[in-house]
Amino acid sequence: MKGKILVTGGTGYIGSHTVVELQNDGYEVVIVDNLSNSNAEVIDGIEKISGIRPAFEQVDCIDFPAMKAVFEKHQGIRGIIHFAASKAVGESVEKPLLYYRNNLDSLLNLLELMPQFNTEAIVFSSSCTVYGQPDILPVDENAPIKPALSPYGNTKQICEEIIRDTVYAGTPIKSIILRYFNPIGAHPTAEIGELPNGVPQNLLPFVTQTAMGIRKELSVFGDDYDTVDGSCIRDYINVVDLAKAHVIAVNRMLENKSLANVETFNLGTGRGLTVLELINTFEKVTGVKVPHKIVGRREGDIEKVWANPDHANNVLGWTAKETVEDTLASAWKWQLRLRERGLM
Ligand code: NAD
Ligand code: WQD
């Protein structure tokens, strides 16, 4: 074994896919998750894929004594991947204090505990949302951080600053900040995938649920943007590609290859796709129609954003490999599996 990695939010969408890739790379994984936006059955799916059942602690990351007990119980945690957070933009506008408490306190607890237990590395889940609407596209890591459009986005900006300040103060830890673009898809085995609670806020789960007949019709939020077909552009990245980048980041820090104690990378494909292009591609790949209508713009939506992934490609040696077609097919396969299992 290459050592023990703590994955907070490890039964969540991106976290569960990352646990599989960490195990495939020879790490022992301890999941901490309070199941506020996931369920423990995800662990069965992880085990079915990797053949290894990760340790699991149902703990709230904002509970300092409980988190300290996790470090005491699971001695020798070398690194952390911190996924645990609340992530619904709209909800963050309605409940800002919940988002500041959850997303900031969980990180503060980890940063305080790391030196006490000689945990040397932390990967932080950030988001391209920190860029707002970039002035220059594709957007690279040197783009200016724009005033956040939501408390959620603000928590990501603040967490990045907390990490930088903590490391620059001389705390004996390293960090890699990963700014994700739009993660989509599911593991090719369809044993794990995205399980949104309630009505999906994100595009692809709404597409697959509409295709399945769970939702009557997809609303496309605007076709009057300055894009090829008027709908917004995003950089949709396969969730397994994204997970693999996290393993590379952990290895980089634990093998002392980091060029600085805090590094930041955009994780995207470098390819922009409009909403209507995504829908059309989904229909072509699956042969299933997605009833949809154009409605007004959604408040706070960025018009167009896609990554310049050169830094991650050249420095991490990581590139998004999966095609959008295969990724959309994986999302549909996962939706069909949920139906088979009577879950949706
Ligand atoms: P998710 O909700 O599926 O996973 C988050 C997990 O964290 C859930 O299992 C939830 O139960 C858990 N959690 C939340 N608060 C917790 C707490 N206080 N203690 C313990 N567990 C807690 O979300 P995801 O899509 O997998 O996102 C993971 C991370 O990536 C988040 O930090 C999110 O902000 C970030 N991110 C996500 C996207 C995206 O589009 N999904 C894009 C950019 C960044
Ligand atoms: C994608 C596109 C919508 C739903 C959000 C967060 C971001 C990150 C990823 C956490 C947009 C359009 C969507 C629908 C639609 N999350 N859309 N009809 O808004 O790019 O990013 O999720 O970190 O922080 O802001 O993703 O999937 O919600 O939307 O037309 O029913 O699809 O307008 O253009 P978004 P999304």
C-alpha cells in the first residue's frame, strides 16, 4: 500500500469516483461523509468496482472533536482530498450561513488537524466559478478572480485564500487546488454515478431524467446568448478523468514533486459545448429524444466558459481523455441502472 488517504465527501459524486481511482493506484482510503447529500450504499458500488471496501466514518467535518477522533483512529493519514461541501448555488443564496459554516469550518478543521497528525498534503475541490465570466477564453489559472456571484462561489474563493494563507504562514503542509469545470457522466460499470437529491439543478442529470420520462420536459435557460446557437457554453469533463487528476495531484505532493507548496490547476477538456449541442449529442448517442423548450435565462448564469488546460496537461501530465459521446453514454447507462434498481 502507498499509504492512507482521507477522502472527505467520499460517498458523493466526484468523491466516490476518486476513491476508486485511489484504490486502483494502491492507496488505502478512509471516507468521511455525513451523508447529507449521498448514501452509504455508494460504498457497495465502490467495492464492486475495486474489490476493496474503504473504511467509512459517518462524521460531520465541521465537528472538530469527531474529526480529531477520526485522525486518532486511523493513524498515519498521509494526505487528504477534501470534497465535502454544500454545492447548490441557488440554495446558497437562500441559506448563506449554512454554506459559510459548512464549507469554511470543514476546511478549517482539516487544516488545524493536519500538522497535529503529520498529514502533509491536501487536495482542495475548487471550481471554475471563481473566475465568474472570464474576460479571455479559454480561461487559464492566471485569470483574475471575479467577485463571487453566489455565497457558494464565495466559499470556494475564501477557502482557496485560507489554504494559501495557512501554507504561507509556514504550516508544514502542501496543497493542490483543483478548479473543476463541469463534471458529468458516471463510472463505465454504472456501479456509481451522480445521485442528485430531488429535482436536479445541473444540466445532465435533468437531461437523463427527462429522457427516462421522470421529468416531463427540459427547460433550456436562454437561447439569446452570444454563442453559435444562442445557448450557454460550458466545458463538460468526464468524472473519471477528473478523479484520475486527483490521484496525480496526491502523488505529486507525496512524492515531493510540487514546484510550490500551493499549486492551482484548471481541470477541463479545453472544449466548449453549448447546451443545445449537448442535448443533440445525447440524443444521437443514445437514440433517445429529450423533450425540451427554450425559456428565459437563469439568474446568475455565466454566458460561456471553458478551460485552458495547458497547465494541468504540461505540469501534472494529465489530460482529459474521454469523449463527450462516451461520457454522455455513461450517464445514460447509469440512469438505466438506477431504473433497474428501482431507485429512480
Ligand atoms: P456531492 O454533494 O455529490 O458530494 C459532496 C459530499 O460531501 C456528499 O456526499 C455530502 O454528503 C458530503 N458532505 C457535505 N458536507 C459535509 C460535511 N460537513 N461533513 C461530511 N460530509 C459532508 O458533490 P460533488 O459534485 O461530488 O462535489 C464534490 C466537491 O466538488 C464539492 O466541494 C463541490 O463544491 C466541488 N465541485 C463540484 C462541481 C460539480 O459540478 N459537481 C463543480 C466544481 C466543484
Ligand atoms: C450548465 C448549463 C445552464 C439546467 C454549476 C455551478 C458550478 C458547479 C457546476 C459546483 C448552464 C444550463 C442547466 C437546466 C439548462 N457546481 N441548464 N437547463 O451552472 O455551469 O455550474 O454546476 O461547484 O459552481 O454554478 O452547471 O449544469 O447547472 O448548467 O439550460 O435544467 O446548462 O443554464 O448554461 P453550471 P449547470
